[in-house]
Amino acid sequence: MQLILSIIDLNIDSDEIHTILQSHTEGSSLRGISRITQRAYGTVVSVVRADERQKAQIVHNARVQKIETDEVSADVPAGLPWAVVVIC
């Protein structure tokens, strides 16, 4: 399992990430998961949120790839790290 935790500076192995995500999927509370894994509540929340962001990005990318366009252009407006303008 490769969970992207680029924003999070955690010293956590893949088995613990799997345990956290599996417990969350099974309906355990975040505080309960924190107790089970002996990790801070904030760490558990960060892992779960990172997983949700990654899944949302995959769905978003799939939807964007299905858009039919005549032309695509990219620009970098002030204040934004990147932006893509799609002209249909």
C-alpha cells in the first residue's frame, strides 16, 4: 500500500497505516484507533485524511480525463500554484 503522506511528517510504517485505515473502514472511532495503535489522535486523523484526499484525487482525475475538449491551455495566475483552463 502506498499512501502519499507528503504533507505529513510521520514516522509510521505501512503496517500501522493499514491498521489505522482498516479500523476506520470497519467503523472504529478515531479516538479508539488512537488507543489501539498507541498513536496520537492527530496522527490517526492525518493518516485518514491523507487517504481520503488521495481517493478524492483519483476520482477527480478520472472525471477530468473523460472531458472532451477542443483545446487545453495552462497558465499560472498570481497566487495560485497552478491552474488549467479547458476551452470546450
